[in-house]
Amino acid sequence: MMRLLKLLFLLAVLLGAAVLGYAYIGDLSPEQSDVSEPVDLDGS
């Protein structure tokens, strides 16, 4: 029973390290570009 708990704890630590590594190393920032469109106003 104790071996199973140790294994689950180890897997949880490894999963946390993998998520942190992906967040820091992986490119999670979106591409940015300027967007402009002409707008026709039919007010007057």
C-alpha cells in the first residue's frame, strides 16, 4: 500500500514539473499584428 502511495506521489510531482516546464519553455504567447479596417458611417 505504501509503495502505491509513493508511486502516485512521484507521478504527481513529475506531472507538475512537466506542466511547469511546458509553461516556461513552450511558446505560449499569441502572435500579434495590427488590424485596421475602414468604417463607413451613414449618419448624415
